[in-house]
Amino acid sequence: MAKGIIYVMTTVVPGLIKIGKTGSDNFEKRMYQLERNGYFNVVGLKRKFAIEVEDYDEKELLLDEIFAKSNVQGSELFALDADLVVQLLSSFEGRQVYPEAMTKEEVFTVATEERSDKVDRALIPNGEYLVERNVKGFGKVSGKMRVEDGAFTVLKGSVCAPSKEGWSPEARRMAVIRDNILLEDVVTNSPTTAAWIILGNRVNGWMVWKDKDGNLIDIYRKK
């Protein structure tokens, strides 16, 4: 049984992903090529999830069949929710290759929460939202988020707690934070990621951010 890696990558085009395969000893090289050069005239590819499995050729063909209706003809691009594919791949037997700092169970949980959030995010009214909370071992954080047409922007000047060890989303890793102050606005795709930037660890953003009247944004979710 041939062993290899199946991976999923996001692209600069929202809702367009790449599902591919590569040899077990070629993953980093393949990721470098794709992230640097793009694929099929699409750029901005970023690794999302990768797993080493037995019979990887057959398993990739199975994925192609399952998602055939979403395929961009002649390519390995698919018009799909990346978190849906991550849910499926993280259910496979095998060794998780990326992300390294999370277990498959944690990856599955995050992907599941992200999918359930996406429908409700559009229900949050445009405006500014606040979070203030005491973080153990740090003290008080104070953050401001602007919501505009489904985008969640954490505003510069927010006071952020240090990031805890382990995996964190790219938005937090790339945030410009000095002396615990956010120096540049950060655009995220969910209130939970926005909260992670402020609090330094994974929390449920729906139960953190408050509107100008002091209501948690959870009140805007479908019940």
C-alpha cells in the first residue's frame, strides 16, 4: 500500500481551494512551490491541512469523485468550504502533517465550529464592538472590533494578552503587537479569530464581544 500525503490549501479567491497529494518526503517542497508560485493562474495559496495516509492515490481519487460537481475542470481546484474538507480529512486514519501544533481532534473541532459560525456571521450588524476581560497571569485586555459587511477588523490600539504556546491562527501570528499593543488593524473572518488576537488563545468570540449596549453578540445568532 502506497503511503503519501493528501493536503488542502486555501487560495486568494474566497471559497476556492486546492486538494492535492504529494509524496511523504516532498511535502515542504511542494508547499513552498505552491505558496510561492500559485497554481492554475491562482495565487495566494496557503496550506490548511495535510495528513499522511495509506493508499493516498486511491483516497485522492475518492475525494475527486465526492467533490466532482465542485471541481474547476482540468485542475485540482474546487469551489468548496475548506473547513468541510478539513472535517473529512481529519477523520481519516493517518498521521497529521499540518498543522503540527494541533491534534486531529482539535482540528476537527475548530473546523466544525468555523462551519457552524459562517451562516450566523452575516447576522451581526455593522458597527463597533468591545471586549474587556482580565486574563490570568497578564491582567486586563481591552479590544475593539469593527464589523463591516461580514468582515471583522480588530482595531489598532487594542491591548492584547501574550499568545499561549501551541497553534494559533495566522491572523494572530502575523499581528503586529508590541508591548501588548496592537499597532495595525487586523482583518479576520470571524468573531472568534478576532477574539483570539486580543486574548491570546482560543475562545468563543460570540461569548466575548459586546455591542454598545453591553449585549454579547450571541444575541444576533439564529436560535
